Amino acid sequence: MKVGLILPMGDEPGPGVPTDWAGIAAMAHDAEAGGLDSLWVYDHLPETWEAWTTLAALAAATRSVQLGTLVSCTSFRHPGLLAKMAHTVAEISGDRLVLGLGAGWHEPEYRAFGFPFDHRVDRFAESLEITATLLREGRADILGRYYRVRDAEIQPVRPNGAVPRILVGCSGKPRMLGLVARYADAWNTAWYGVPSDRFRSNRAALHSACEAAGRDPATVELTVGMAIGPKDTQVAPRVDAVAEALAAWRDEGAEHVIAYPDPTDGTAVAVLCEAAASLR
């Protein structure tokens, strides 16, 4: 089972939390040196650094860890442009990118930056189709209600033909899970402390969506967002507690656990690295 970390993006208050690129880069290096498998950024607009710019910098600043978005909101960028951005970051990183996509949910940031908030799942479905088609087939000619591309191509063609894995983050809503079953290599469900009835219900809904689409659920990588912090719904920020929670997720069948500590600081990274090492 892989273990990853969501990096802070500049809006987390508190001492010791990086709020600039130098701090984020230092934390990324510590996490990579500590043996974590992946690093993730998130795509909220107010009071944070921009996700894809940061991700490109991380691609150049790291060597071995997977890099991903959890998640990139498809409403914020045209899907053709998003495919090109992912293609470029995959090249910079040496094919370490996981393209995590979501429909968005936080209406105030849509209003603040002038993005439409209506028909989010309809828009997401069109965007996902265009982005996935461009990345996997190299070209697309799709005319949707909200997005359209005409004779669009992804250039240059990668020598090894590799394309980023596509992850979709969503809960147990049937339509979104249907899109997971149709397009995604991986699914993320969040946020949890330890495995719960809510998780098992959402997983069962994914299995039903895959079966309805004629897809083996085992072909969709199961990734889980795990919250670490002081609240009852979070995993206590101690090495033993985090290691125990990781073992529980492994036994539950999770293939990749992505941790979001509160706060995300150097101590939290050290705890997560030690817990992941003890699990292995």
C-alpha cells in the first residue's frame, strides 16, 4: 500500500507551517527522503498558491515520488488546456503525475473568480471526456454543450507513449461514480480517520457503478483520504495511532492512503514517515 501526503498550499495558519515556496519545497524533500510514496496539492483559489504552477515546480524539485492533484477542479480550466498542462507536467516529472480531477464544491471561490457554478456535474462529465480522450488518444474532436474542441492534438507525442493516470475524487453519488467507472484509473474517497461504515457504503456504491458499466471494480485503484489531527473524526497525530490506522486501511483493501495532517508541518511529516516505515 502506498502512503502519500497533501502539502500545505499557503493558507494554513500556525507556527512552523510553510507559507512560501521554499517551505513547501523543503517539506516535499523531507517527505521524499522519509520514504513517502506520493505528494499532492489541492486546487482552491482564495488564499492559496495556484496548484498547477506549484505542481510543475515540484516535478522539477523531486526525483522519485508520485505527484498529484487532490483534486484539480475541472471548472477552473478548459479541458483541452488542462490536458496539455498534465501532458507537460508528466514530461517534467518523468511520468510521475496522477491527474486527480473533481467537479468542485466551494461556491464562494467560483463567485470570487467568475466561474459558473451551475450544472457542475454536466460540465465535469464533458470536461473529463475531453481531457481523457486527448491524453489517451492524442487528439479529440468533441462538441459539447459547455466545452468543445475541434481537431485538438496533444503534441509532442511522448516517446514511450505514457499518459498520466486519471483519478476522480467523489463521494457515493451514482452519476459521479458512473464517470469513475467509465473514465478513471483510480478513485479517491475522503475524508476519514479509520475505515467506517460511510467508507464501506461508498465503496459498495462504486462496485455497483462498475458492474453497471461492465467493468471489474478491481481495475479501479482505491485511494483514500485520511485526516490526521486532534478531532474525534481524525487519527491522533502519534506514530502508533497513524501506523495503526494505516494498517487498518491496508486490511480494508486501500491501495493508496493520502494523509492530510492538521496542521501540516514538519512534525506531522516526520510522524507520517515513521508510521509508514513501521507499517512496511
